[in-house]
Amino acid sequence: MNGNAYCITMAELAERGVKDIPQEAVTTKHLVYSSPATLSYNSPGAQGFGVKRAGLAIPESVELVVSPGCCGRNSTIEGGAAGFSEKIFFLRMDETDLVTGRHLTKIPHAVKEIADFYKPRPKVVVLCVTCADALLGTDMERVCRKAEEENPDIKVIPTYMYALTRESVKPPMVAVRRSIYSLLEKLPGTNNDRQTASVNLLGHFAPLYDSCELYELLRRLCFAKTNEISRCKSFEEYKALAAAELNLVLHPEANLAAEDLRRRLGTPYAELRRLYQADKIHKQYLLFGAALDRKLDDSEFYEAAKERVQRFKEKFAGCSFSIGQTLNAEPFELALALSRYGFKVDAVFANLNEGSYPYIRQLALVSPDTRLYLPASPTMLNYEIGQEKSDFSLGRDAEYWLPDAANVSWNSERQPFGFDGLVKLLDEIEAAAERKAAK
């Protein structure tokens, strides 16, 4: 490891292509540097809507974490901070359990004990298991069936906090999204029973901002009701999601869940990406309407967003940005959006994967000198904090790398989307500039 943090420009990345990803970007090729990921415990189940909290998205559910004591400690800390600790219970695995799997025989009794204790009695118990059971090769589906046999009024489903599977085709946050919709059951009778005026939004564990134009556009497409699991008040409301005409995927990690629902329930799905390029948002909406063979007019929202972008460009002309990855955006797409709006993007601090390359190829044309730093690379130990001199940093993690820049964390639980998300981001950046100027 030399004396500099590894970085590479967008032009160099595009020239190398997706078949020649730098080894520094492949976490299986080297040790992993975990800062500033340690701000979130570097765990798929600890911070924000990780596996443990995401599993509680089902209404009237509680959770049983089955793990060694060390894996449960951050659940207690984070659960207390986020206000859901009273819904999490623990079954601790000891050394004998790790060797013999004895803990598996305790789970049905633990489910009964929780159900009898918790008031009101839960409808669902979510089992959250850790890497220990991955290494043991535990068939958790079978364990759940056994627990349901002994507790027939309780649904029991597994979720997997397997950090070992982060680089697999079904990483923890993909698998948990499928799990939380796994209790939806096929409606009786024929497809005529389906509520043709409703649509489910899949992908997030918190709702979109109420001001998001997507709700109004869906009404214009004749969807009288828009459903989100985070807005369901009861298990009965949750089960009614099975009646929707369409599932709309707003986060790519929900595609597996949507495909599972298509296969089991026959519900078709479409995907809309979160974007910050106004023209691309507009084009995506038009294509969505055309796919449904329905006319969709988003012109009022599109024009308002373009006007807001123009005012922002005039006020902050010449400003520069650096972008992290702990934010409600695809960092490379956001970098492309800001570059196309005429701003300088000095650096992106983010992991790299094949899905990033469509944006990287475009960035190479409009902002070829934008540098990519890889937060998981051990060479980041050599990064001199603050060596990038951008005016703004976007993302909670970006504040770590650029402490002197005006920071917008942009990682609220309420989810931005579409034109409304773009406008809110620009408002937040402007507010950050005003706060910094006031110091």
C-alpha cells in the first residue's frame, strides 16, 4: 500500500469498462476498511432500516433475534434509539448451541412465550438469524413451520442477517424485502377478485413524502388507491396488499420480492428508479404511462422542477460537490445530475458495481475528471481528511471525508422520489449553505 488513497477518474473507469473493474473495488480481493461505515456499525442489520428493523415492517409483528450475545448487543442499542426495542426479543446461542444446533429446538417454545407475553398478542413473529446459522446450514424455513405447528395462530417467517452474503445475488436487504411480503396469499376465486384500482409501492420501509407527485400521477392513471407497507395499520391491511393490480418497485433491492409476488400471486410489476435528472424523471413517467397504455401528463411538476433547478443554478453557479454513498440517492446518478446541471463534482466516495457503469460512461463525457474513492479500500487509511475542497458534501458519510464543506446528510427515513425529491434536495443544499454562512 503506497502513501496515497486509491482513486480513479470517471474517464479512466469508462475506458477500462465493466469487464475490468479495479481490484481495489472488489472487496473479496483485499481486506476491508470499515470507516466511516462504522458510523452504522458496519452491519446490514444495525443502523436505520437494516434487517432487524426491516423485519418489523409487517404490522402487528414482533421479532425474535436468534444469535450469540455479541450479535444482539447493537440491536439493543439501535432499537432503543429508534424506538422499536420493545418489539425485539432475544434467544441467545451459547457454545453448545453453536456446535450441536440445540437452540433450534428452543425456538417454538420461545415463540409461544413471546406471544403469550406480548400485548396485544402478535399476529407474526419474525425470526432474525445471523451468520452463525448460515455456517451451520440451518433450514430456517423448516424451523418456522415447526414453530407454526406448535403455535397455530401465529405466522412465523425467517429473515437473515447474513453479512457473509453481502456480495451474493441475494444480499441481506434483498432477502428481507422478499420475506416481509411472503405472507401475502393468493386471493380466492379468479383474477376478477383483484382490486383493479390499487397499486403497491415496493422497496422502502418508510413512506414517500406526502408531497411526492407520484401519488397524484398514479391517481391520474386510474389507480384510486396507493398502498405502502409502512402505512398499513393492521395485519388485515397488510394482507389486502395481495389485491393490488400492480406492484411498483421503487428500489432495485425489491425486484426479487416483486418477482416472487408475480410468481405466487400473478401480480405484474414495473420498476421506477429514483433519479435526480429532471428530464430523465419526466421521460421515465412518460414511459411508465405508455407501458400501461394510459396517457400521463406530468408537465406541471416537470416545469416546476425545471424552474427550481434554474433558480438553484443561478444562485450557486461555480460551486462544487463531493458525494458519499450513505444517502437517499444512487451516488453516480446524483453526480451525473449535478454535472449535467453545470456544477463541478470533485469526487464520489462509493462502492462500485456493474450497475454503476451506465452512469459512469455518461459521467466520463460530461465530468471526466471526477474522482472515485473506494471507502472499503484499505488505502483509504492514507486519505488525508479534507483533501478534497468541495463547497458541498452530500451524504452522511461525506461529512467525514470533507468536514469543512457544507453538508447535507440526505438520509431521512421518509423517502424522496421524483420531481419532489429533486426539489427537496435543492432546498436542503440551499439551507446548508445558509447555515454555514451564518456561522
